[in-house]
Amino acid sequence: MKRDQLPTPALVLDLERFNNALFSMAELAAKAGKKLRPHAKTHKSSAIAARQLRAGNCAGICAAKLGEAEVLLKKGIENVLLTSPVAAPARIKRLAELKRAYPGLWITADNVENLRALNECGVQFDVLADVNPRMGRTGVEFKDAPAFVKEIMALPNLNFRGIQCYAGNLQHVTSAQERGAATLEVMKEAAALVRELRKDGLPCEILTGTGTGTAAFDVEIPELTDIQVGSYCMMDTEYFNIEGVGSAFPCALTCLSTVVSCNQKEFVTIDAGLKALYFTPHAPPCKAADGLPEPGWSYDWFGDEHGKLFCPAEKRPALGEVVELTLPHCDPTINLHDVIYLCSGDEVIEELPIDLRGKFL
């Protein structure tokens, strides 16, 4: 099948740009002596996670939610780190059942009561202590982390493996200089914590964190063992506008949409609206040429089913013509779709199910 024969809206992944991103990030990490631990919350596809592992230099795959981890493990992804704490009793029970079946599941925690509930399951959990990188979403404070690690080690069914420090709030700082300075300040504090734990005889083998926006800086930290990059293999308008990131990782994933009305002089109406492209008002999608935004084109949401596409008069697309758009924010946009079409040039070569879609429990 040809790309322009796909039913729209459709997500298409360019094989060459995707593979280039995989190997570029793997090389970035390897040169610094680090491993990748790619985050599946971005693409939500076990098939893409498997491709990331085959590209090499991976410590495993990350999942944000228990439901995502379940799918990944059941599809043969052996090493999965669950990066968000699991606290509800019913979910802890599910977590314990999953760990019994799949020993390669690792978890994170940031609360002593949660540790005790996990310990009572009678399953040997591999645990990373989640520390707060001054973001306040999850994590213990740096000053409290040594005592928290000792709480983990005091419980017989918990195996302390290391530290997670992910500063999600810094990934989209536009200025490369400001982003680099901010992330290194946080990660140096995390590194100091690792050194303190090791000095006290605590077996801290892992320091994991970072993301697509900060990876190039964070790999300078000697104690960092692996990086939790996600968007690098897909990319979107948000990241494209970040200094030093869009140029390194062009948009591999785009959305095909069809012109369904051309009666207005100022714009044409296409069939990709809020149900196809996640609403990110500060970073609307752009028409893409070879994965890069094309000058003179702009998009605006036009309801659930439709979008407005403004364009130069001499390049106005015809009724029924297929146009290609970057994604405003790849993670939640992908979660709106069932499949990603992997393409080589104009040929569709494989359908990749988004089998982690909606797995938010």
C-alpha cells in the first residue's frame, strides 16, 4: 500500500528517520559509557520497544503505568522499569502478581508506607528510590533519601537497586544554555547522593533519569548509568522548537490528513482535529516536508473532527489531497490512535499496533 492510500487521519513513521534516531541516541549514550532505558510512554507500542532493544545498548524499557508494564512484559520485553509509584491496594496486588510471573520487572517508590505495603506482598521487588528533582511531582527530597534507602533495605522483600531522578520540568526549556545549566545542577546533586550512599556501604548500582531534552548534558555525569529518553524516536513540534534538539532528531512520526473542504479563501479544512492531534496551543502542528515544518503553512484546531490549514495561495491543496503534519505533542497524540504505519519512502511496510494505548491503570 502507498502512504497516500491510507485512511486518514493516520500516523506514519518514517523508517529511515526512525532508525537514524535510534542509532544516534544509542551512540550518544555509548560514547559517554551509558546505557539507554527508552521510555515506552511515548510510542505506547511493544513492537517499537522491541525495535529499540534490537538497536542495542539498552538496559531495558521504561513504562509509566502498571498497565503499560503488563503489556510490555507479556509481549516479551523482559526488563521493564515502572517509573511511577504504585500505591492503591488493588494495583499493588496486580503488581505483585506481575512480578511473580515476570522477574525482570523493577519498580520505583517514594513513600515509607508504600514500601511496607509492597513488602507485605511476599514478593521480592527490585526497587529504585525516586528522588524529587525540585519538580514536586513524585520523589523524596535529596536530604531525606539516605534514610529512605535504609528503610528499603530494612524490609526483607525489597531489594534496593539504585536511584531514579527525572526532571521532566526541564525537558522543554528553550535555551540550550539554560536547560543544560539547570539539568546539570539537579543531576550533580543526584550524583552526590549516589556517592554518599556508596560511601556508607549501600549498594547503589543505578542512577537513571534524564529525557530527550536533557540527555546531551546529563551524560556528562559520571555516576549516571542509563537515560530514560522517550520522544527522540518520534519527535514533535514542541521538541522541534527546542534549541539543539529538533536539529539532532527530526520528526520521524507525522500525521496524514485529507482536505475535506476548500470553500474558504483563507484556509482549507482537513479531517484531523482534536480527536487526532492532541491540543497543545503553544505548539500547533505544522505541514511537514521530509519531517520538517514547511514555511508559510500553519494549523489551527477546528473542533473534534477537523482542523484549519492556512497556506500560501500558490500551494493551496486540492479537495481530497493528503497533507502531512508534525505532531504537537507526540505522547498524548499517539494515545488517540490504534496503529502506527511504518513507511519506507512511499511504501507502507508494516502496521505497528499501539497496544499500550489507554493502559493508564
